[in-house]
Amino acid sequence: MTHLAAHALTISLGQRAVLRSLDFKAGAGELVCVLGPNGAGKSTLLRALAGFFPQAPVTWDGVPLSQIPARQRARTIAWLSQDGDAVWPLPVRGIVALGRIPHGATLDSLTAQDRDAIDRALHACDLQSLADRDITTLSGGERARAFAARALAVEAPVLLADEPVSALDPHHQLTVMGSLHRAAQEGHLVIAVLHDLTLAARFANRIVLMKDGGIIAQGKPDRVLTPDLLRAVFAVDVVSVDHDGTRIVLPWSARND
């Protein structure tokens, strides 16, 4: 099984150590949800895994990311930022088509394979009816779905998504998380930063729980999303409900002690 891994990963931004000697490993077929309070280092971890820090000790299938050519890396790791914005007035289909650039496509030279990938991504994010709309005319949530579809259209072995559903309504949160889950079932590695404990419990194969630049716990959702751990990491009390074989976790009250 191919793996994306980091060993003794330490990242400092300015004078602050954001990640502290962190070890991480995830493989094909997993949907890993990274959870933690604000400032825990979640987004920095994801950026390191994407190759934004060239000196970071991150490997794909045992090969340092820094040694993988840029075009190959772009085909291997798809990146979905939490703060994407639309600058050019392209139709949604054109935005999604940008995900095919690592495969050598341009908007004027899409192959049948490219078009099929674009159509699958549009369908996965419930965007068929918006495909010809100018992206600058869409709501924030609709644009977020378009960017998610662009990342899916890459059809890369690895998809890294930073808060992919934070701007979405409940229906489309479930739609996008379901698409990420299906991608993992099809053999892709998906790593998503989330703040929603309920969605993480519902969809993740594995939870990575972070605090203060380190990993506090990781494993299956029912072993990590426990009242004691969530109280220690988030300073909240939770209510757990079992439904259809899944433990659903609901933050219930904030603690100030």
C-alpha cells in the first residue's frame, strides 16, 4: 500500500513552533479527518503534506516530495484550500476543468477522458445545474462546491482538503463528505481538516486529534471521539448517540474550568 508520511515534522512560522516533532502516516483507501481547536496546527500539517514546505520530511511511497517533479506531484496530490476565491469570471465547468491541467489539458484541448472526469466531479458536488453559470455570480457555498469539484477532477491518488464543508448547508455538507468517502472507498487517500465532530464521526475511517502542534490521539472514531479526550482537547462536554452502528458525537456545553 502506498503511503503519505511525515517523520519528526517540525514547522515554525516566525518565532512560533506550529508543529512539534510530529509523526504522521496514512495510506490509500483511507478518509482521515484531522480535528483540533483553532491554532492546533491542522492546516499547517495539511500544507506540509501537500509540499508547501520543501524542506519538510514528507514522503509519498517512500520518496521525498521534494524529489518528485512538480507536474508529477500535481497529478499525485490534489489540494483544496479553505480560502479559495474566484478571480476570473469563468463558468463553473471551466473552474472544474482547471483540475485537469496537471494531466496536460487546457480549457481549449480537453480530451474525452478529461470531460468524463469533469462531469463526474460536477455530479459528485451537485453542480450539474450550475455548470454554465459564471462562478463570480454564485454564493460562497456554491463556489466552495465548485472548488471541491476542481480538486476531485484531478483524480489524484491523494486529496488534501482544508475545511471543505465549512461554508456549506447541511445537504451539501453531506453531499461533499459523501463524495470524499466514496473517493477513499475507490482507493484514494483523502485527508480532510474538519471542525464538525458529527461529520467526522459519520464519515472518517480514522481520526487524528491535534492540540498545540502535536497529535494527541489517532485511531477509529469511536476510540478517539471520547468524552474525556474531547473535554481535554476542546474544553467541551459532548453527548454521544448510537445510530445505525455509528456513534454520533454532539458538542453540548463549553467548559471554563
